[in-house]
Amino acid sequence: MTDKKVILVVDDDAEVRRIIGEVLQVLGYTYQGAADGFKAIELIRKERFDIVLCDIRMPGMDGLQVMAEARKIWTDMPFIIITGFVE
């Protein structure tokens, strides 16, 4: 039996979270979503995720701050920083 990987998707845009989540489910992954960095850290304190997909530009706490805080909790938690901005 294989364990499903659990991925945390952090993005302030609900539509982006939904689309990424649908793709992950089609690929056989389980995911949770967080609308901001503060909620992401709250979830990371409760659960170890296999990987975090995190928007870099969010109000309040940006993706790099989320990664820094998460790594204080889980030092080896993998992150992929994503963005829709071109610059």
C-alpha cells in the first residue's frame, strides 16, 4: 500500500488554489489549501506536509517569510515558490 503524499498549497487567490488542487488530485495527491501565510504556518504546526507550494507575493506574509517560519518548525520541509508575476 502506498501512502498518498499531502501537499500544502498556499496562495491568496482562491481560484489558483482550486486549480492547483484539482491538478494535484488528478495526479493522485491529497492537498490542503491556505489563503495566507499565517494560516499556512498554523497548518504546518499541526501537520507535516510532504511539500509546500507557496505563492511568493501575498499580503501580510510573503512566500519567503512563510518558508523561513516553516523551516523553524520542520527544518527539511521542501518548498516550491510559485508566482504569477512576470517581474
